[in-house]
Amino acid sequence: MEDIEVLKKELEVQTRQAEDRLNQLKYLQADFDNFRKWYEKEKGVITTLANEQLIKDLLVILDDFERALPAIEQEKNKEGMQMVYNNLQKILSGYGLEPIECIGKKFDPNSHEALCMERCGEETGTVLEDLGKGYRLKSKVIRPSKVKIAEHVMDDTGEDNG
């Protein structure tokens, strides 16, 4: 009888140990799964950052195209340059690049760089002109728009002087 009691107690101890080991294994498995998810996210961030520098370098070429296209006089040359420009724009937008739309919007120091102000009838802080196109890569501003903003002016009678 004593042998059976000893064996039962030993079985209980072994069962508790097995349950503890199983719980430890489950925690390790969950930790590993969390690590794997974190690693995948970090890998995406690193890839985006690597693409960011390449895209910043290519923006210079995009700017050159925008300035050169109006100056081209021969229609065939202009069509070819327009095709190259459109393809470059399409490729960059495929990587998440998008221009910052700013004209008529409220000045945002996170997206805009104010170069000058103009006195007019528009509400103060409204973007009047885009002097240098800005871009976002995914949701991050990689180059702010260089803008002219409004400074609201009223005449002596309190009426708009715009």
C-alpha cells in the first residue's frame, strides 16, 4: 500500500512538472511569435528608410524634368521627355511617394516651409503659391513644400482689402 501512495505522489509531482514545462513552452512559443512579428515590422521600416534615401536622390531628377518640360519646343522631344517623366513619377508613386498638395490649404509647419508672405484678402496662413514641391513617402514628409503664405489685410473701414 505504501508503494502505491509513493507512486501516486511521484505521479502528481511529475504531472505538475509536465504542466509547468508545457506552460513554459507555450510562453516561449508566444514570445517567439511576438518576436517574429516585431522582426517583420522592423524589416519593413528598414526597407522603407533605405528606399527613402534613394527616392530623395531621385527627386532631383524629377525636379529637373518638371523645369525642362516647358522649355522643350519640338513636339517629338517633348513627348519623349513627358513619357520618361510620367514613368519616373509612376515608379516613385509605386514606392509610396506622393506630392504634398498645399495651395489653398492652411500652413502646416510639418509639411510646409514658408519662404515669404503676401498681403492679401485671404485668411492669414493660407498657402498662396507652391514655390518648391514637397513630397511624402508613405505618411512621412521627406521634403516639405516651399510656400508663399497669405497675410490677411483689411482697410481702415474693417473691410477686406484684397
